[in-house]
Amino acid sequence: MFRQILDDRSSIRLLNIYKGLPITHETKLVAVGNSDIQVPGNRSHIACLYYQGESFLQSSALPNIVRSTVKSLNLAQDYAILTDFEVAGPMIGKREQIRVEPDDTLIASIQFRGSAFEFMGSLADVSVSGVSLLFEDFLFPTRLVQPGTEFQMSLSIPDFVARKMKKIPPRTGSDVRKFPAPVRPYSANGQEGHIVIKAGGRVVSIRPEADSKRYRMSAQVFFKDLSRMVILQYISHRQAEIINDLRILSEDLYNRKDFLR
């Protein structure tokens, strides 16, 4: 099938998930071997392949998304040799909204319907309509929680607007108009520089994390009004940070390329 894609000069897309953010690159095959293929890539995607050791392949000529392993990289000519092809999981490539992973540990407090207790989990990733949370296995109420279980969530995230406002020097003078401070989600328990947002949600899936003694809970959440605005702002900020992180990784990799040959 790859040989047909090569002969037809059909496009193929490289897909990697870096810190929750989909990183894609449209390219074309330049060579097909008995068990591998050669594909050009841009520097950011080559960096993804180097640090992750795999990539997912999408094409209209492929019946499924295909997972591949990086066999070798040529940094001088910006191409990769991929091998060990297998059909990817059903959810790869089907995210409709951007999810980002936090840079720091962010804690969510969850109260499941039917429970008087709150359970603390760390944020694994977040989108405008979903979250994934990690719970220590000995603390997670497996008998209480199943797909469809509803809950209320409080999540503390960095308040980037407040941080930017602190960096702006105050203006003085009689011509300065005074406006009321914007109303923002708030909790007396929130850390300085953080903002606490609340949302209802519904559990979608629960699975044990391999070798970590934790459960990963994925859920649909319903951010409303100001909370939705704040989470959109957080996602946008993290997206910019993640792209910049990848740029730095790429520059570092190519600065070391003479030592990696």
C-alpha cells in the first residue's frame, strides 16, 4: 500500500501528540523498502520523532491510521526512516478540540454524585469540554465511579491575565479613566496567581495507568460563562508555550546534530 502511495505521489500526514497538542506535517514518501519508508519532515516534526520515537500516519489511501516506529533520522537532510507499522488505536486522530497538558502540577477537587467526600486528582490534560485526571489507586472510589457518573469539579489554574496586569506599570494623570475590575471566578482557597474555576461533568472512561499505581479518568465537563473564558485563555496560553517548547527542542537537537550522527 505504501508503494502505491509513492507511485501516485499521494500526500501522507505525520501526526504526533506533544504535551497533548497534535503536531502534524503534510509530506510525501520518497522511498519504500521491504519493511520501511522514507519521509521528509520539517525540523519541528523531526524533533518530535527524535524525542518520541514514533509517529502516526494518515492518508486518504490508508484505510486506518497507522502507527510507526522511528528507525533512523537524517538531520542533515531532514528525513526519517519509519518501520514497524501497525493499526493505531481507534481514538488516535479523532480529537475534535485542542487538549493541552499542564506545565506544572494542577490539582482538581472532585465530588462524585452519591458521595459526601471530595477526591483530589492531578490534571493530565484539558480541553474546553473535557479533562483527564490522575488519581492515586488507593484513593480512587472504584465502586462508586463508572462511565456516566456525574460530578462537580473545582480546578485551580494559573491566572495569566492577573500576571500580565501585574507587569503593566500603572498610568497616572487626570485623563486616566477608572473602570471597575473585571469579575473573575475566585476561591478563598486559591493560590496567589491562580484562579479557581468550577464545572459539572460526567465520567467517560476509567483505566489504570500502566506501572504508575494510578487511575486515569477521562470526563466531559461543562464550563460556563467566565469559567469557560478562563479555560479558553489557559488553553491558548499553554498552546503557545508548547509550540515554543518544541521550537527550543528542535533548535537544541539540530545544534547537536554533529554529535548524533
